[in-house]
Amino acid sequence: EERALILAPRGRDAQVIRHLLNEQSRETQICADIDQLTRSIDEGAGTALITEEAIQDANPRVLFDWLPKQPTWSVFPFVLLAARQLSPRTASAQAIVSELGNVVVLERPISAATLASAVDSALRARRRQYQARNHLMERERAEERLRLALDAGQLGAWELDLTTWKLDASRMCKESFGRDPDANFTYEELLGCAHPEDRDRYLEAVRVAISNGTPL
């Protein structure tokens, strides 16, 4: 997940880029074509350095098709090594930048320091994305552990959206109130299940919980 992928099929470009990054203690992998690059990104990588001609000379559709399929936490960072332009960039060159999305464009020739700085910036951004992924995975694991514990104890659970007052009730919760697990269950129906003598006290407890953030 820390490696920098390199796609530069012309001449010795890939080897030169790799040598420069390896001198800076960066982990690298040279990819032979766009298909291998896309597979390697999908397996896990920190960033990808691509020469502009590597995309112009090939069919990049497999990469461009992969980009919108990224997980919600991922916006993969690219470093595009472009040829120096004396005039405004062509429409096709601009389209490549637009398709890649999260991309830094560096015009060649590039100093080793500039290249290393761009790679470091991309890697830092990617690390933050991996941290977000890990937080999401931990939250999903915690929610699964809670669900298993509730099911084992035959306890129901519900959540209430305070902006829409939409109730999200678990299957066990619905069953506890005599509802079909697949049926809709509203907050009004939940209140209707409260004993008439308890309803006002319950509503006051809800109001206090919302106002003060205290447990209900």
C-alpha cells in the first residue's frame, strides 16, 4: 500500500524514475501496461506515476472504467508526467487529466527533488484514505459485534433520525413489538406501543436526551 507504481513504456524512462525514487527510499514497481497498472492499483498502492504518452499510445479504458468503481473511501492519487507545452494543452490532454481526477501534472524535465516531493504528497493523501478505510472497517466490525450481542440476548435496537424523524428498527425490535421484520415501522407506531400512562414520561425522557445528550 506504500508502493509507487510507474508506467513509462518509452525508452529508459521507467528505470530512471525508479532509480530516482529508490534513492529516496521509496518502494516502487514498474508496470508493463495499463492493464497491469490497473490490477496493481486494485491490489493496493500509494500512488501511480504515469507518462502522458503511456496513456495516449494505448487504450486507457480499463483504467478509466476502474476509477468510478473505487470504494467510497478511495480517491486514488496520480502523478502525470507531461511533455512541456508551449501552447495551451490539447483537448485530448485535458481529457486525460479530467478522467484521472485526483492528479498532479508535472511538466518534464523534472528535478529529482520535485518528483520526490510530488510522490510524498500523493503518499500522504493515500495514507489518509487508508486510515479512513480502517476506521470504516472497525466501525463495521463493532456494529457486527453489537448486532450479534443483541441477537444473542434477544434485544432489539432502533435509531431515530432527528432531522426526518425516520425510525430504523432492527428485526428483533420489530418482532418485540409484534411487527413483521420486513414491514415498515415508524416512530409514531413505536410511540403507539407505549402504555398510555407511560407515554408523557417517555416523551419527556426523549426531549431531555435530545436537548442534553444524556442517555435515553
